Amino acid sequence: MTTPVVAIFLAKPGAEEKLEILFRGVIASTLEEEGCISYQLNRDLDQPRRFVWTEEWESREHLDKHAAAPHITAVLTEISDLVESAEVIPLRKVDGGAA
């Protein structure tokens, strides 16, 4: 069974564009990671400070490897001053198609 993930980051006021640039910088590398099925960056239409990642991994182990990947640990360090709050939610798919 695959592991879907939703990750929600709220940018500090005025940090939205810089945060988006940093986030965009990890997409290509992540899509090449073993076990990555999908990895999409989204921005809330009504609250543009809110960034929502939607991801799907072949397994929880692949997700854990991703979280420890150098490009991810580096970007998390870089964004620490730009983010007001963050939540990463690994999920268990219950039913339905691709998200």
C-alpha cells in the first residue's frame, strides 16, 4: 500500500515568494527519488501564505528516506526563518483513486 502525504506550511508575512522559490528548488530532485509516485507543490487560493504539498510514496520507508535526503534537510534549514508553522501528515489510503 502506498503512503500519501499532505504537508502544510504557513509562510511568515512577506516571505511567501522566497519560500516558493526555495520549495520549487527541491521538486526535480525529489521526483527522481526512488519510491516517489507524485510530489506537487500547491498554494492556497484564499490564503496565499499557505503552501500545501501533496505527495505519494511507494512506502513509508521511501517517505522516511525522502525526509532524510540532503536536499530536503538543507531546504528545511533554509526555510526555518520564513515559516510561521508547518505540519507534515503521513496518511493511510482508505479508498478511491489518485489524489
